[in-house]
Amino acid sequence: MLAGGAHLQVDVSEAVVSGNAMVAVHSVFENIRVAGATTRSPLIAATNVYIRGALGWRMVMHHASPVPDAADFGDLSPRVVH
């Protein structure tokens, strides 16, 4: 999907991993930078779900969304996440 495109640098942080012998869920923040770009990319919250099958681990779901800046919400920013 990314072959021949811009060179990307992806830094992963705040990894939360849970699972068992058959299913694993990874939730992370991704900071993606394009080589040579001068603008800052938004922080991305990503979740990947993997299932273990006869051929090993396979990703069965991926979701990623930009994380809004807290300043975008002013006083409405949540203080507690449930």
C-alpha cells in the first residue's frame, strides 16, 4: 500500500497490550512523520486486533483516528476517561 510513496517514520508510544492465547489487542499512539515535511502531523490513536489461527497470528482489525488537541475543547475537555 505504501510502496513507492513518501518515506514515513512512525514512532509508537503509550502501548497497551491485552489478550490471551488466541486473541491480542494492541492500543497505541502513533506519531507519523513524512521525510522532509515541515508541518507537524497529528497524533494518531490506533488499535489493532490479532487472532491466532493455524497459520499463526493475523491482524483482523485495524482502526486509527487523529487525537484532537485538548485546546480544541477548551473547558469541555474531559478530565476522566471511562
